Amino acid sequence: MKNSTAKETPLPSITLDDVGGLPKEMKEEILQTLEIIKDPDRSDKLGIKAPKGILLYGPPGTGKTLLAQAIAHEIGASFFSSSGSAFTELFVGVGASRVRSLFENARKQAPAVIFIDEVDALAGKRKAHGGEETEKTLTELLVQLDGGHSNDRILFIAATNRKDMLDDAFLRPGRIDFSFHVPLPDTQGRKEIIDIHVKGKSLSPEVAASLNMLAESTSGFSGAEISSLFESASRKAVREGRDVIGKEDLDYAIDRTILGSTSRSLKDP
Ligand code: ATP
């Protein structure tokens, strides 16, 4: 595509079933929102406007990008993804023109989801951010969000770890209609995520029998860390010529993950 700051995926293959650990009410609210988007005529008749923007906020690695891809999949939309930092340029006008071309490209491919990760870099509070260029880029984003129609089949999804940094004008309903907190998973959520990531992997009977315990003992782990546990364990098994993931591979991967994180330690179940 022309806009070099954004990646386009025709239709992500990720579904909502690939996203584990979402709080039940949140999943229901998302499904209801998707129903409105999928059937705009019916929603129109009922006087419900399709949402234009959704914000996903929460700690790193909790599946916000994955969820945005799943939403695009569920509504059959192309997926345009970019990062807020791709719009922060020193040259006045460059960021704004990138925002414009991102929306123009997406409109040509509608239905489309425009996903911007780390949106705080682009839509941070204006006073804190300062700078003419940043101001212009945010103003262009607001113009684009206001310019679309509820039936132009463009859904804007933004993600951040720092919702408190976002400009109030950006968060206004009509621009961001729903905000969903994507938290670190609880024990049951971690079990769901473990089940997703062991699919298609061969586990030793000992490892297969210890997955509930693993969910209990990985308090504080994000979905991304759980995913990397199994990737790292698989790689170790392959390196050492085993064709199943054994306890030693998983223990090694857990130790590496904990060493990589200064903020917590593994809890006894
Ligand atoms: P960041 O805030 O750092 O951008 P994020 O919240 O967008 O992170 P993702 O990029 O979606 O997190 O997650 C990275 C990878 O971790 C995913 O591709 C997936 O493999 C795994 N993962 C994270 N969260 C989940 C989850 N809830 N369910 C299943 N897998 C997950």
C-alpha cells in the first residue's frame, strides 16, 4: 500500500477464540458491538449508531493487538495497522498527511479496521505533548474520525498502556465510543491462554497433566509471556533433539521469563 507507515492485512485469520482470558462481560459487550457493526440497517432502524472508535487499554502483552485483529476478522474487514510513533515526525505536516492517507487507503478497502497501537504517541494530551507538529497530527486524526459516517464501514481501534495520557478531545464519544480495559489474566484466564498456546504442540504426559498448576503458578504473567513460555520450551526441546515438550523444557522457559522480568517471581500454587 502507499502509506509506508501502515501494514495492511486483507483479512486477519485470528478469531475471538484465539484471544483468551477476556473478562466475560467484556466479551459479551464486544460481541454486542460487533452485531451492531455487522447489521447497520437493523441498527439504523433501531436508532443505534455503529461505533466509530474503540479504545483498548491495559498492560503490555495482554492481547490488545490480537483482539483488534479478531474484531476485524469477525466483521470481515481488512486490517490496517500502525503505531502512534509512526506519525510523530519533526517536519510539520508529515504526520498529518500520514494520518490522512491511512484513512483514505482504508476507505478504499472498506470494510476496514484501522488499528493504531501506542496511540498515546499520537493522541497524547496536547499541553503535555506540546509542539506544532504533534498538535497538527492529532487535529488531523480528529478531523478524520469526525469526517467518517457511521455507515462508511471504517472502524478505528486504538490501543495504549497509558489511557491517562490521552487527550480528552480524542476520547470524546463519537470518536471513541467504547473503551475496554484489557487486564492481565487471572488464573482461569491464564488457563484459557495456555490452552490456546499448547494447541498443535506435543507435550509430555507430565507437562500435559500440569497445565492447571502452571496457570495457578504464573500469577502476573501476560498472554504474551505465556505464549513465549511455550515458544521457548519448544525451541529448547527441538535443540536437544526431543519431539515433545518435557518438564525440563518448560522449567527452563519459566526461569527465563522470570529472569526477564524484574517485577515478580513465580508463586507457589
Ligand atoms: P502491547 O501493549 O505491548 O502492544 P498487546 O496487548 O497488543 O501488547 P499482543 O501484541 O496482542 O499484546 O500480544 C502478543 C502475543 O502474545 C499475541 O500475538 C499472542 O500470541 C500472545 N497473547 C497475548 N495476549 C493473549 C491472549 N489474551 N490470548 C492469547 N494469546 C495472547
